[in-house]
Amino acid sequence: MLGGLKKSIYFYITKSIINNIMKLNCVVVDDSSIQRMIIAKLVNNHPNLHLVGDFSNAIEAKNCMSVHTVDLIFLDIEMPVISGFDFLDGLKVKPQIIFITSKAEYAMKAFDYDATDYLQKPIALDRFNASVRRAMDFHMLKKENQEEEGEHIFIKSNLKKLKIYTNKIKWIEAYGDYVKVVTEEDSNLVLSTMKSFENDLSKEKFIRVHKSYIINIDKVERFNSKFAEIGVTKIPLSRNKKEDLIKALAIA
């Protein structure tokens, strides 16, 4: 009981500290220069927000997002050429969205886009702050879930997108035009390259020991000058990779 209470107190103190120092990177997209200026000022005055840029149209915003990491978009819906909804339809990775509009009839459609919130113009300060708190809480929850689950990657195998936890990967093996991902549970063939996996995986935990093999350092049980053993499988070592493996095992 006491342990649980301490854990809860620690959680809320930690959350409070993080909320005080964490800043979400934001962009404002609104074709009205006056509204854009008002929202940008609200963002700049908020301790948990960092304004990356404000834009009059979706094209400029999308160009910015290709260069900068954006956590939250304050987005007008009715804009010329590309509406707010069309803008979101064109994004592969969607940050959190707070819609801003003068019309209430868009509310239902807005939440079909998993909007964090929906603000009607003119925007009241307390309502704006409540939306930001909601965005902060969601950002924290997502981060906590990622930490609990551990690092993971997504692979496409047999026309399905699979979530693979990297701590369960034993090795990656070149397999013709494919790459075989061997985990503690099973193995999957992926149409990819060894180089792509090498770039996606942690350099601290994974090492390429052969042109055809990348291994999880934590899974190595024994090794000699020719092989690294993971369970009953012997993974060949390239001539110049033994020293790299020794160094990696010493650090791990």
C-alpha cells in the first residue's frame, strides 16, 4: 500500500517537473494574418510551447514539417486551395492537431481526424490553455507507453505491418532479395536491405558482423575467431569484425 502511494506521488511529481520543462514544437496554419498573429502570440506566451513557424497556407507548413520536428499543429479548417482537412490527408505522419475555426459544424468531422481539441474563434485564453494541457497530457502518455513497451520498429511482411520489439530480435540475415528478421518468437521475411536495418537499429545494441548478418549483442552466448553463437546457431564473423564484437560486448 505504502509502496503504491510512493510510486503515485513520484509519478505526479515527475509529471509536474517534466510538464514544467517540456516544450511541444508547434506550427500555426491560418490564412487570416490577424488570427495567425493572435494564435502565434498565445503560443509564444505559453511556457510549454515552442513556435517553429506560422504559415498562411498548407504548402508552406508542409515544407517546414519536412525539415523540423513538429509535435502540435494549430490548424484552421477553411483555407483557400488546400483546406485543413486536405492538408492532413496529405501527411504521412500526423502530429497532434488542435483545429481552430469560426464554425461549429466542423466539430464532428474534426474528431474523425483524431483531433486533440477543437477551438472556436474568438479564442479565450482559458480555453486555449485547457487545450494545451490536453495536448501535453497526451504527449506524456504516449512517451510513457513507448518507454514501458521498449524500443520497437515496424516491418512489412506478407502484406502486414508488424511491430517488432528490438530487444527480442536475435539477428538479421540477408536472404536473397529479402532480409530475414529472427526474433525470440519467430522469423519474418522483409523486402528490404541490410543497410536499411543497420541504420534503423541502435548502434549500441546491434552490430554487423558479416555482410549477411547483423546480431543483437545481448543475445551472444559464446564466440571465437570465426563464429558468434546465439543459442544453437553459429553466426559467421568477418575477418575484421572480431575486434569490433569484443569492444561492443565490453561496453554492453
